[in-house]
Amino acid sequence: MSLSQPLVSVCIPVYNGAKYINETLDCVLGQTYKNIELIISDNCSTDNTLELIRAYADPRVKIFSNEKNMGIKYNYLKVFTYATGKYLSFMGADDGMELTTIEKGVAILESEKYRDVSLVNGYISIINEESKRVYLKKFIFGGGCFSSYWGIRSNLLYGSNIIGEPNGALFKKEAYDKIPEPKFEKGNNWTFDVDMLCELLLQGKLYIIPEPLGKFRISAQSTSKKELRFAQARLFREYAMALYRDKRYHLSFFWVITASINSFLLEIARNLFYVFFIKKVKN
């Protein structure tokens, strides 16, 4: 590994993540790209999450513990404050990425050809409780480099976050630092990740690597009754309205209507998938 290769900060907020934390840490520490720091912000876990993390002797692992539980959104914000890398990556404590994900993302961000790219992601494998892929989430325009205009509006066309859950996404720390404070105020606990991606795309282009690189876990336990009552569609419509009101995005109301219709249709499809998935797990 060349010393000239830039540092990548992989940021993982966690609360009671003992069930999958070893699997998650292993996929980060096993990356083919070695110049990383793995930053963990523990939100006052009451299980043995910290004990499992501290068992790793790897000096790249850095653990920070909150004095009190800050809630999910603010713990996500907190973990980024410890990052020192040129590039940042974000993961849920029960999610994952392929072992070549960071190497491939850095190659794009370090390329002179793509110097105006601020965010890199790949396709997302939706995995179940046994870590098996149940669905492959692809970007609606395929792979390659896309303008910030279409990167942002792709989410509204899809009715949800189609850029992909930020498990394996890489982005420039300088771009993240330029996001206005308070960060992600338009996003709620379900949409603040897409708000982060959209804010990053106000500063540069999107590059999608057309292969499965990130892993996002769903389970019977993570699917709430609220989600099955169309709360996700409503929350995304509210987020689309917030983007419309933010003049930096230059959105017409057409995009709010488009997001509202597609989020509702997607919610129906998602609920059918969840019902099928839950039955499959119980069986």
C-alpha cells in the first residue's frame, strides 16, 4: 500500500448492535484498501456491543462513547465529527460492503477525469437476517457519471433514495464540511441519509459504479407497523416539499408531485415485499 494513498474514514454509529457488529467490522477491516480509520460512535449501548468492538486489536479502530443517548439522527451526525480522512464512508452497524468497495471508490475520487465528482456509490444488495441477498437495488439510470441535477432528481423520480443507502458510499470530507449547519434539518429519522446525499450533490457530480458494493440489511424486527401504514411515503413527500422550499435546489412543484405519486406506488410495492419477506423468515 502506497503511503500516498489518502486516508478514508469509515464512520459507524451504533446502539445495541451486538448481533451483527462483528460481521460489519470484519467487512471494513478486511478491505483491500488498507489506509482507513474505522470510527465508531456508541450511543450508550446496553448490550455487549462495546465489549465485542474492544476485542479488535487493530489500531485503525477508534471508539467514542456518548455520555448520554443522543437519539439516532444526532449520533449519526456525531460520528462524522471524529473523522480525519480525506474521504468519508458511512455504514449502519448491521450493514456491510464488499471487500473491494473502498478501493474502487477511491479510484474514482482520485482520478483527474472525475475531479468534479463529490459522491461515489454502487448498487446496493438488500440482505436478510442471514446476510443473504434478497434483492439488488440498482440506480435507475445505470452506472457512470451523472450531473448533480439528475443525481438529486433521480430520488424524486423513484419516490425514495435510489442513489443507494450510504453503506459503501464514499464522499469528500471537504464537501461534507461545507454542508450548512445545522446539518440535515430537512431530513427526519428516515430521510436524513438521502438529505446528506443531496447536500453532497449540490457540490459536485455523482458517480455510480454499476455493481453491487454496499449491503443494507432488512429484517422482521426492523419493519415497524408504521412502515406498513405508509409512513415512509408520507415522510418522503414531506422531504420533497422541504427540497422544493430550499431555493438552492431550483425545484419546480412538478418534482414534488412526481415524488408524491412515486413514493406512494413504491410504498405499496415495498409493503408487499416486506410481507413476503416476513413470512419467509417466519417459515
